[in-house]
Amino acid sequence: MTDQGAQTHNANHTLPKVRVLTLDAPWAWLSQGWLDLWKAPGIGLVYGAVFSIICALSFLGMFRIQATSLMLVLAPGFLLLGPFLATGLYQASRRLALGEAPSSVFGLFSNIAAPGQIAFFGALLTIAFLAWMRIATLLFALFVHDEYTVIADFIQFLLTDPSGLTLSVVGTTIGAIIAFTIFSISAISIPLMVERDVDAISAIIVSVSAVRKNPGVMALWAGLIAILMVVGLATFSLGLIITFPLVGHATWHAYRDLTRED
């Protein structure tokens, strides 16, 4: 192995240092993500369409089995899987930054630095999603004593009934803890494993460090992601065709900005 090759090999196995950024950074990430989306629209829009269809079919299933109240739980639960499902979008942005035009969705999964570790991390997110749904059903069993086939009636129950208010407070608190934990460990961990051959635990440590060193920036970024996803879901999932790939591309730029060596 040549000296240059050895340096590249070592760089791909080392963990980056996390930079401290200003509050204007998340807006720049969105701007860069928007540009990437339209540099390779075929990639991003296919990703967005698939994610949109998955969400729409899941909501339709809840409606068919008269479990519409669970939609309020299922929607944020999908966001827990988002960092893993957007893996190809990170790779697309990575290739665009290298001056390479992504040719197809399937071709994005070649030359990923740590595919096995990403799969392991995806399994962790899936477990978190299942735990999220299980906790929700247990809370429903404790506090909900009627069947609500119309989601508006269930929302009224949450806002006016004592049991509903208790469910709202307890559910929101637990959900916030889970969401914050998942965001912290996944904010930049998968993009890191796309670019560097590092293990999932090390990638999680870097991601948590990014959140810890940039609390205001990452809180703003989490809020922007939530708003974009809510807008996407509120349009019967159609908006996700745009918002999901936008967030995916922007997340790659968040990773690069947070770990860029000056």
C-alpha cells in the first residue's frame, strides 16, 4: 500500500472531531439539500414517493381496522426510521459533492463504507419503533376506554377528558424522551458510516457529541425536521415526496459541516 493509500485508509477508519456552529447552519443545510434534490431529482423524488406510499398505506390500514387514533402515534413513529431509510440519499449527496452524478437508486448502495454497521443501526431503530408502538398501545389500554373511529373525536378526548389529558401529558413526555434519544444517536451517525468504515457505537458517540456541543443548532435542526415532516404528513403524505428527500440530502450536509476539518 502506498503512503497516500495508507493515509486514505486511515482517514476512512478514524472518527472526525465535531465543530461548534452558529444558528444559521441548519438553514444552509436545507439550502444545500434543496440544490442536491434538484441536481438528481430522479433519485430524491423516487425516495420521497416510496416513503409517501408506505406512510399512506399504513394510515389506510389503520383506517380499515378502525384504529384511526393510532395514526397520531404511527406518524411520529415513522420518523424514528427516517435516518436509516434515507441512507441512499446521503450517498447521493456524497457522490454529487465528489462531482459524480448518481445514475440509479439501486446503484447508491455500492461503495458504502460500513454497510453492515448501518444495517445493525437500522435494526436498532426498528426496535425503537416497535417499542414506541408497544408503549403507545399500553398507554391506550390504560387511559382510553371507548373506541374512537373518527380521529377528530379522539383529539377532542385528548384535549377535554381527564383521562385524555393524562394520556396526552404522559404520552408526550415519554415520546419526547424517546424522540430526543433517537435524534441524538442518529443525527449524523449514518452519514458518518456511509463515508467512513467505523462501527455503529463509535458513530453514535460522534452523533451525541454533535448534539451536546451544538444544543441550540441541533434543537433548531430537529424543529425544522419536525415541521417539514408534519407538513408532509398533513398533506395525506403527498408532501413527503419533497420533504423527505430534502431532509435526507440536508442531513448529509449537516454531517459534513459538523465534522469538516478547517
